[in-house]
Amino acid sequence: MIKITGATMGQTCFATGRQLDLICLGRLGVDLYAQQVGARLEDVSSFAKYLGGSSANIAFGTARLGLRSAMLSRVGDDHMGRFLVESLAREGCDVSAIKRDPERLTAMVLLGLKDRETFPLVFYRENCADMALRAEDIDEQQIASSKALLITGTHFSTDQVFKASSQALDYAEKHDVKRVLDIDYRPVLWGLAAKADGETRFVADQKVSQHVQRILPRFDLIVGTEEEFQIAGGSTDLLTALRTVRELTAATLVVKLGPQGCTVIHGAIPARLEDGAIYPGVRVEVLNVLGAGDAFMSGFLSGWLKDASDERCCQLANACGGLVVSRHACAPAMPTPAELDYLFSSPYPITRPDQDVVLQRLHQVSVPRKQW
């Protein structure tokens, strides 16, 4: 039995007087999304360029929602790296801990929107800059300046990034910084799918499960889809997997249930998920599923870091996820507080956010431009 070092279940006490609310460590790359909706990637002729990478999207999204967020990663010393750093900085993110790597290129992703169920995804990440993050890149004083540290699962997938992420966790534990894990399981990034198959979300693998289980005790909040908790728990039965995770950590567990919404588990795993509170999702017409989880996490953390209730955190999370999947981009599609207020106050369900004139106008005019 691994010793549990996470937060007391059901309680979150954040250190006061911190300069930052959140530091996001992990993937930082360029997203190229097909502009021809309904086409195969083979037939696409143009792409829109956006900020990408799970951790970067969360840093961007939480900053847009009013948190003091920072990004900790690497980019290439190239045009795309500069684009990413400048995009984060414009949104108000602290980019002082992003290293420029002269030996590697910035990561990139290609996405197609073939149909309602098919989103071809190709990661160009071999020897990319963000996977070259080193333990020496982690600044103890910066970690100590934050209320929370978020790390995504990909940044435990190789020895080098495992050491870097572990160093960040060491500093976080030393300075009473809450630790958040976004399981963020992409089989292709663990070498379990064909190189061009970034779309596959689940491949069972005992070695990956054991690897992830090594880090679970170090976190206070763990967020994942059903499939991500299955890989973390080493079982394709969700409840069995969750019970294994609970044996290893006292962390608050947030299980994303797709269109159904999500649930939050503080203590023992119930006999059925339905025995706990299920916080319903926001029903919208989906254009692009990529980025839903990052938007969800952004919304959840915007509440969690302000000591909001589970219900409020999940309301924010589900709303952010719903709005983003109705739009083409991920990071630029992240909603503002004004958009969320409008959505929550609407007397009728907004199932087509792209056709709501007020919501679209709010997205254009209410984006903050902060410099902390």
C-alpha cells in the first residue's frame, strides 16, 4: 500500500498571499485545425492556427476566467514558439518560465473535422521542445509563489519529463502548493497506437497503469474521463478502477461523463456512480470535441481555486466544455465570465451557441487583456 499524501478528503485549504493562482506544466504546441468541415484530412486544403497543448489550453482558459495563471514548459526557438508565448502573454498568462529550446522544434497537431463522430488527429511531437523539459528548468521560488500546480499525464510518460514533473511536485509539497493531475491519456503519446492515430483515446496497458499509479498519491485533485480512470486504475471496469485509485490516494476525484456531465468523489467509491451527485452537462450541437476536457478543467479550477462548492465547480466546468465543443477552436473558443453569466441566466437552453447573437457578441467584446 502506497502512503497517501494527498489532501484530506472533502477539504481544500489553499495557502494565502500567493502571487499566482495556478501554474500549468505540460504540453505546449500549435494546433492546426482543418477549415473544411466534413472533409477527410487527405482532402483538407487549409488550416486555422491556434495555441494548443492541454496544459497550455488550461493556462489560457483559466486566465480568461480571471485566475492568475502561469505556463511552465518549453518551446522551440522558432516562429511557432514565439507565436505560442505571445498568445499566452496576450491573455494575461505569466510566461516567464517558458524556456526557448534552440535544439528542438515546437510541437504541432493536425486535426480534421470529418463528421460528427470522426476527428482525425495527428501529433507531431517526436523530440519536440516541450518533452525536453528538465528538472533544472523548475524554479522553486516560482512553484512556491502559486496556490496550485497542474500537471498533465503526458509529462510523466518519459524518464526526462517524469523527473522534471517530479521535481515540480517536490517543490509543491515543500511549499504547501496544491497538486492537480489531469490524467490526459493519449495512447499514441505512450507508444501504444500507430503514429498517425492520435484519435484513439483508450488502449489498456498494464505498464502504463503501473506507471501512472506511482504518481497518484502525490496529488490533491485528480480529473479524468471514464477511460482515463480506467487506465489509472488498471481495469476496464470503471468502479473497480476507481477503487484501486482510491486505495492509492485520498485526492478528490472528478470523473468526466461526457454529455451526461460529471461527478465528484471525496471519500469512498460508491457502489454505483448514480449513488452520488451527477452534475448534468450542457446540451449543445457539437462541432469539434477536441479541447472539451481542457475547457472543462479550466472551468472547474476557476471555481475550485475560489473555494466554490462542488456543484458550482461542475456547473462552470460543464458550461465551459459545452461552449468550446460548439466552436471551431479550443483556446480562442474558451468563454469569458460574461459569456457564462449570460448562459446561466438564459431562460431557455442555448443548444446552438454559434447562432446566439448575444453570446457571439460577448465572445468578441468581453475577452480580457490583463497583465498581472
